[in-house]
Amino acid sequence: MDARIDVEDLLGLQTGEGHIIRNAGNIERLEWDVRRGISSIPSHPWLPTTGPDAITARGFIYDVDTGRLEEVSYPGPTGSIG
């Protein structure tokens, strides 16, 4: 986790186009956090999930050390984590 990195700029996103979670924990916890974030998007009553204006939500983890961006599979486990 490096708070000096401007993730939006790095990924070419404008403010509000992405939800950034910074986590120094283990990868399982981070994937869980991303899945929980993704799950809240299609359940929002103002966002269409069917028809021509339907939204899709995807989540990624950026590895500061390797520079790799990995997609988190969704749906996946989003229940409580120990």
C-alpha cells in the first residue's frame, strides 16, 4: 500500500469513475473487500441492471510491487470473513 500513488491517474480514471480501496492486509481480505464493494453497485435502486442502459461492475487489485492489475472474480464469497 502506497498512499503516494494516484491510482485514478495511473488507471486513466476521472474522479468518481472508480472506488479505490487501499488495503495493507492479506490478498484474501482484499478480494473479499472488492467483492463486497462490487455487490453494492447492482443492488442500488437508481442503477439499471437490465435493458439497454444496464450497468456492469468489475473490481481489480493493483499490485504496487509488480505493477500488475488483476480482476477479482464476481460473484464470489462475500459473507463474513474471519
